[in-house]
Amino acid sequence: MTLISSTIPNLINGVSQQPYSLRLSSQAEAQVNGYSSVVEGLKKRPPARFIAKISSVPLGRAYIHMINRDVNERYVVVVAQGNLQVFRMDGSEVPVAFPNGKSYLTSAAPDETFVAVTVADYTFLLNRSVTVKMQEDLTPVRPKEAMVWVRQGAYGLTYGLTIGGFSQEFKTPDGSTAAHSEKVATDYIAQQLVDKFQADATFTAQYTLTLHGSTIYVTRNDGADFAVETKDGLGDQGIKVCKDFVQRFSDLPARAIHGFRVEIRGDSSSSFDNYWVEYDNPTGGSATGVWKESFKGGEPYQIDAGTMPFALKRLPDGTFSFEQIEWDERKVGDADNIPPPSFVDRQLNDLFFHRNRLGLVADENVVFSRSGEFFCFWRSSATQLLDTDTIDVAVSHSKVSIIRHAIPFNETLLLFSDQTQFMLGASDMLTPFTISINQTTEFQASLLAKPVGAGRNVYFAMNKGAFSGIREYYVDGETKTNDAADITAHVPKYIPGGVTKLAASSNEDVLVALTPQEPNAIYVYKYYWQELEKLQSSWSKWTLAPGSKILYVDFIESDLWMLIERNGEVSFEVISLEAGRYDEGVPFMFLLDQRVTEEQCEVVYRDSSDTTEITLPYTVDAASTFQLLGQDDGPYRRGQIIPFIWDGTRFIVRGKVARFIAGRSFEFRYTLSKLVIKEEALGGGQMTVGAGRMQLRRMTVTYSDSGYFRAEVTPYRREPFRSIFSGRVLGSGQNILGTPSVEQGRFRFPISGRNEDTKIEIINDTPLPCALLSAEWEATFVIRSKRT
């Protein structure tokens, strides 16, 4: 028989579901309501502080989005039951106007249907069940019209014009005298042709001619179509007709009627397709206008704003307005050379903001707005493609790759489909010429929860049968390759299936996950990187009271904000993860969930009975799990448990209590892995000694800033026995009567059981903190043979 001992250097690597012989000594069988910190060790998690109640009725399947505008303005948007509400972080509701109604908010499952992104004072809200449509309105159609342009005058030539079967000619003089020079001017020739036509009463009964310098504007009185022909002795270059279309831009007259529209069909020398131009001269009269690019008439040109994402706008007075966006319309071209965006007649899956462009995702396509113009998804010209123009590109893959989410990541854009990940090609500028989307990795993904970025990594969920896994997507700094490590590989059956929410804090290196299978639980991943080496990878679980339903979580700096439904009420609660928080008069925080102070409660003192009645700001369902702690020098000193009577609606306390803390107690529980002997293995590493019998004798735990914990040892088929650390050490300067005591040191407790058959747990179910740094154990070991 040999007396042996070993050390567990730390307890901060969370849960492992590997066989205990393969685990690290710092990994546990179970960890509930513990927080693994590389600085403070394994400690009981911080409390969930009650902030405010926002609803007295359940929200159902609500979609929730946080607006983190700046340090002074933060809001939570709640979409539920066909309505939208905005709340400040103190729980007060902000008025919201609905100038376009609430029909866009209709959904049976808002938590799956809606997605939002905030850009400055705009929060774009997308209903993924709505199919984008074009409006039925068509671009204006011009009446049947023509422009006849006398382009060049010459001596002794005949200029002929035929309009709808009516023909007139004018022959210029031969130039034999100086006076003839005035009669070859283009405006004179045009005037003579007009005079000849207007002298025909039959013609004027059907047509109207208007002269603009050298240009004759022709319309038919009944609006019917008509034909126009010209002839001259200059190779048909002296007089030109502009009707419906011309070959080149140079065929257009310098003067025309305002709004006259014509198609430029181009020729082999043109580098562009057909396009339309319109004469712009809004002042009319003798002013000279310009020809500008225009659109073809009679085609849809507007996206139906009622089927596109809406905007929740913060107004200057601090209120909000939920309204349709005035999406820009197509101003040039036609449906052939500038077709509608690819998301028309499809349902949008996601929206995002990247490189000063608003992006929309539909099926396999990613569509970017114009640069700096978030509401425009049309090209600006049919004749040239600009760097700032909209971008519409599809991913290319042998599989059907419906893009579900788009995540700005590491100066680029990461696109997630159910089986494949794509990345926007890196470039100094994002333009229609430089855009490229490349397939990077092929990992199965479960995209009920939107992937979330933290630092240089992006985390996304995946299905593992009835359970969920989480992958950590990153770019290798040396090889520049993309990979997604399974950070749940050592806990494959830990997180129930169907993760619906991921949130991460780069301040605290924490990732949390929610799953509807355990609505009162938060699965917590704590990690720590030192340069490119991960030194901590800890999974654990935080649980709230039974019956609680966590609707939403998100981080603001080091605070985990939660929206929780309890007893039909919905409330804000927050867990602060930063180190160093403490209550007045003590170097720690009292650990109670739904924690409130006297300022948040209704407190009434009855002088006749010398009792204080305390009504909490929320419904209390199980008074036996609540505790009241004194916070002054009155009848109940700081940290002292206040006895109370529960009458069904309030706590009744003897004496006058002015200051206190109230809340629900919760339990921290850490179950150690089986203790084994490990030795150096051939080729490096360690291996477990499987032979022999090890009888555990005792364990010593090193602790810091701890007020209470107990060790429960349960040998095989025997009752557990407890060893309690009360926080009070005889002779210590911290052990002051009437005040809570926290100590640091070493606590030893007996075990007396075989290592494979003994369960060792460390528990804290009081409001006092505990922090466990390391542990040592001692055992006797018997083996029949000698190891070599």
C-alpha cells in the first residue's frame, strides 16, 4: 500500500463528456451556475439583477432586437402578436407611430420570421415571409409624336416632308443674289414647311405642328400613330426625323419640346445597348434644354415598399416611427438593360450593412445597394456601369446553396447556407467590377440562431441528432486558410438541439446559447486566447428558477441583458460579468436572482404592529426560495437574513426595515471528474494508470474570497456526507460578528471512498460568494505488480 497525492492546478475548464480517463484534471463532470475565470478561478456566477417589468402578459413567440445607439441611448425592440414596442433599458416604453399601419408585422412565429439590423437612427426590420413585388404602376407613356429637324440648309435643294400621307416641299433659291443667303437658314426652311402644311385645312384638322427654331414638333389630334418621311438633296442628311427611335445620339436636334422621349438604338460602333433619352427644358419658351438619359414608358419601375423591409426611425424628439421606406425607383433604361433586382418575386432571408452599402439576401443571390445610397437597388445609367452602382451577384456551387445569413467578418462578409460557407473576396474597393464570392468551407450548420462574431472569430450552431454543437469559424493567421473548429467536441451531448440564439462578449471572452429544450437555462462558453493559443475552453450551464423562460439575451460590454418571462410577466434582468462589482459595505455582491433593493419595492411600515410590509415589483411564485438581507445598522445588520412571513402577496417583517436586498436563492454545483493517477506516456503526453486500486482519503481545496461552500461526498450506495466551510476562520481579522465574512485559504475535507465509486461535489446555495482556485487530493494506492 502506497500513500500518494496529486494536484488539480485549476478548476476553470468546465464540463467534459469524454471518458474520465481522457479528461484534463481541470475538467468536471458537471458545472451549474459557475463562472470559470482565468483571473478569479471557478466562482459562483453573478446574480441576475431585476431591472423592470415591461409586460404583465406573455409575449408568446416574440422577435427581439437590441438597439445600442450609444452609451446614453439603448433600446429593445419587441415584435409580438402583430405589434411592435420599443423599451428603454430601464423598462420605460417609448411611443411608436405607425403611419403605414401594422400589417407588415403579421406573423405566427415572429422569432423565426423577422430579422433586423441597425444603421445609425434607422433599424431595418425584415419579414422573411413576405415576397417582394413590383408595384403595378407603370412609367409614363408619351403620346404619339415626332420631331422633324432641319439640320442643314443649302442652295438650290428641295426639302420634302410627308406626314401621314400629306406631303409638302420647299426649294431653296440658287444663291445667285446675296439676299438668297437668308433663305437657306434652317429655321427659315422649317418655317416654310410649316406654313405650307398649315395652309391645308384638311391637314390642320388632323395634325398640329409647333415650331421650335429649326425643329418641327408633330402630333396627331386624335392621338393615333402616324408616319413621317423626309427627303433632301444632301444624301438625306439635311432634314432628319426623330420618332420612336434614332440611330445615334448625334441624330437628336438641339431643341425639342420638354419631355420628348426617344430611344437611341446604337450601331456597331457603340459599346452599350439601347437606351432612352428625354429632352429636359422645364422653363419652355426660347430657353435651350438638354437631353438626359431616361426610361422606356409602360413598364413597372417601382418596388412595392409594402413588401420590402420597413424602417424603425428614431425621431428628433426621441420617439420612433415604424414606416415604409421610400425606395428609389428605376429612373433610366428598360426591363431588358436594367432589370429589377434579383430579389423581386422572392422572399428575403437576411439584410446587413457592409462597406457603406445595405445588403439583402434572397435565395442564392446577394444584392448590395448603391454605395452611400441605402435605398437604391437600381443602376444609375444604362450606358455605363459605375463603381458606386448596385451589385447583384449569385454564389456559385454544385449544391443548392440558399443563403440564410450574412455576417460582416474580418473586413469581409461571411455568407452561411445550410451546408456551405462563402466569403466575399477581399478587395480595397467593393464595386461591380471587383465583387467575387468564393466558397470557403463546407460545414453543416443549423441557422435558427444567427451566427455571431466576437473578436476575430464567428460562432455558429450545428445539429448533432438530438443535440447541438457550436463551431468557431476563423482564418488561420499563418496559412490564411479558413476553418471552423468544433468547440463542443468534448461535450457532444451537452447542449439540447435547436439553438435559437447566440450572443458573445469580446470584453469577457464569453459566448452564450439559448435552446427551447431548456427555456430556463443558458449554456455558457468561456474561452481565453494567448496570442494564437487557446488556453481555456470551458462549457457550463446557468439555470434560472424552474418555470422561467429566457426570451432573449445579448451583451452590452460586460453586461448580459436578458428578457425573461416568469408567471406570465416579462421583465428585464441583467448579469454583470466584469470583475470587481460589490455591494455597499462588503467586498462582494450578494448572489440572489431577481435581485431588487428597497428602491424598487413598495415598502410600508405599520407603526401599530411594528411590522414592515414589502411588496416586490414582480409576482413571487415560491416565497420559500426567496431571501431578504439587511443592508443597514437597524434591526437587521448588513448581510443578515431577515425572517419574514409571506401572506400571499407580500413579505411581512417584524420591525422597521429601511434598507434591504431581496431575491431568489440559486445553487452553484460543481461535480469533480473521477480522480485518477496519470503518468508520462511514451512519445509525450500523459496516460491514466488503469491497474490497481485507489482509495481516496481526503481533498484540500484552495479558495479565495469565499463566504460559504460545502463539499458533499457520496460513496457508492451510501448516503452523502457534508463538510461545510462557513466563511468564518477562528482568529481571522475578517471574522467580525454581525457582518458577513469572506476568507481565502485552504479547506480540507475527508473522502474515504474508492476513486471510481465516489462522487465529489462542491455546492454553494447561499447568497455568499465562493471562488475555488485549485485542489489537491490524497489516496492510498495498491497494485500487485511493479510498473516499469
